[in-house]
Amino acid sequence: AKPDAGFMDAFSEMNLSVTLIDDNNIRTTNFSNYDLIFIGKDKIVNSKYLPINNSNTVIANGFYGKLFGLSDKNILPKVISNFPLDVIKNNEEIQVYTKSTFIMKGISIPYYYIPSEDKNENMQTVAKVYFSHGDKDGDVISYSSNGANKCFFGITQTKYWTNEAKSLFKDCVGFVLEGNQEPSP
């Protein structure tokens, strides 16, 4: 209904043109006319009609893990914290949000991840969960080039992105468009 400004800004900075496709038009859209499909954080009624296996796709969504070939489960877990969240990439801790809670609500800002035990074997780790208790393990950012290029990007709250998070998102889009593999952490 309303595209996320942070994602739209990142696409603009990459000089990419964007065509918004209403959920009701997914069934009749010829997705082969597009370089990539971007799936944002909202629920999608017609999600089963998206040609994920045959199209270059960026998935910034925690609701359709199994449907989109990321995981054995559809709903992906999320991490929250009393501190701004970090990820681990190449053994380096990277802060991805500027704060830990939404303004004036006291509700923690989450990111989604693909649990290691549920992850599709074709997905390759780019950035992992950083959680000080060590009880959560999985991919916050993951790539696949099995068939079409795919990137899962679990850092969905763009209003609170750090510059590093925005850069990680652009790397994700770049991989999908160009197929450049990132080294595993």
C-alpha cells in the first residue's frame, strides 16, 4: 500500500527505477520484464503467485520463509534487544540500527533471521545473528544463486538503519543484480 521510504531511497541511490505492483496485480504481472523482484516487510495476500524460484529476488520479509525457499518454516524468528542490534559479518560486529526501540512506544526494533537448523541448504551466510546470550544462531543476510539470484535481508526497519545497514542492503541488491558472491563470515 505504501512503499518503505528507506528501501526506496536505497534503490534511488543505486540509480534503479522502481515499478510498484499492487498485491491484486501479482497474478497478472509478467515478472520476466523486471531485473529483480523486491519483497518488502508487509504481508502479501498473493505471495504464492510470485515467481521466486525463477526470478532474481530480494526478500526483506519474515513471513514466507518456506514459500520463498529460505527455510523449513514460513514464519522466521526475530531478535530484539535493549541495545541497538548488531550482526556478525566476516567475524566483525556491525551495528545495524541506530536505536533499540521505536520512538515513544518502548517496543524493541527487531530483525528477522533464518535459523541455522531450518535454513535451506542453498542459502549462503553473509551476516549472522549477534546475540550476547548465544542462544540464537542464524542468517540475518543470506544469498543464493541456485537458479536465480536471491538475497534474504532481515534488517527491515529502515527508519532506524545505520549507514552500515544501508550499505549491506545495497550489497544484497548488487548481488541479486550482478551475481557477485560475498565471502562467508
